Amino acid sequence: MSSRKWVLFDIGGVLEVVDDDTWGQHFFRRWQERSGFSAEEYRARILAADLPVIDRRADTRIEYWSKLGRALEMDSNLIESMQADMWDEYCGRLNGELFEYASALRSRADVAILSNSVDGARAEEERRFGFSAVFDPILYSHETGLLKPEPEAYENALERMGADAGDVFFIDDHEVCAEDARAVGMSAIVHSDNPSTIKAIGEFLKQEA
């Protein structure tokens, strides 16, 4: 009898249409210019702000933005605008075709999420896209304390899913993350476009368990 198969999705660059490698640079430049500080002073103020780690810890968002606001001499309204702009950049827009495909997959396989994230991502992405209606579990690094491509991130995902690595197909937008998923025994690809990803998932699900 075949084991139940899993399809494990990254978010940014896969379920969300966003370039994880560039949006932060654009965001930094835009707000550096708006602050009136030189790029050097803007960077130095941020480095000196003693900001909490927000990609491995939950409940750090308030402290992070409060310290950032003081470091950049921004009032609360401006910091709120900065946060809203950050989330717009961070979330991009929903990859509707892949999201709908994942939703339809649930009759054939279980679907889950493994994402590097920052505190606040679950609430923000749920508000925008409603991921929990389709994916379970949804594993965020700021809640688990584990970042891809660390092997522990994939091992924790397998434990949470109750799955054998050979029954899992992982999709990410970075080769290093796909490589380390393969290293723990998962099948994995780098997402480049929806047709090739959907084809690869279909081929995986046809394989014998």
C-alpha cells in the first residue's frame, strides 16, 4: 500500500511572486533616502540599534520596530508607514495559479509550508492570502527557530508532518535550500515557473512510494 505523499512549499518566490534577493535592497534604499541620512549613517544607525533577531524568534516585532524608530528618529506614524511598506514588499502578490493547484492537490497529497520568515509573517500572510485554508502544517522560522538550509529545519518539518523524507517533494526558489532538502532524503526542485513546477509535482506523485 502506498504511503501518503507530501508536497512542501516555500512561500517567498514560490507561493508569493516576489524576488527575495532584491526587495530588501530596494526597501533599504527607499527608506534611507526618505530618512535624510546618508547610506553610511543610515546603515550605522541600524547596526547600532541592537535590534532583536526576528527570523528565529517570535514576539519580537514590537521591540524591533520601536528600536528602529528611535535609531532613525522616526515618529510612530512614519514607522507604521515603514512597516506597511515592508510587508507590501515582503509579501509581493499571491501566485494564484500555484495556490489553486496546491488547493486541488489535497485529494492526492498533503500540502505544507516551510518558510524562512520574520515575526509577524503568519498574521500578515494569513490576512492577505489565507494560507491556513490549504496548508497544514505551516512552519515559519521565526516560530521554530530553525532556518533553511539548516538540516534541522527539514528534519523538524518531517517530524511535524509525520512523513518519511522519501514521501516529500519540496519546492524552493533557492538551489541551496533544495540541495539541503535532498540531503535529508526529500525530492526537491527550484521553482522557475508554474508549468514546470506543476509538471514536476505531478511526476513525483506518480512514482511508487
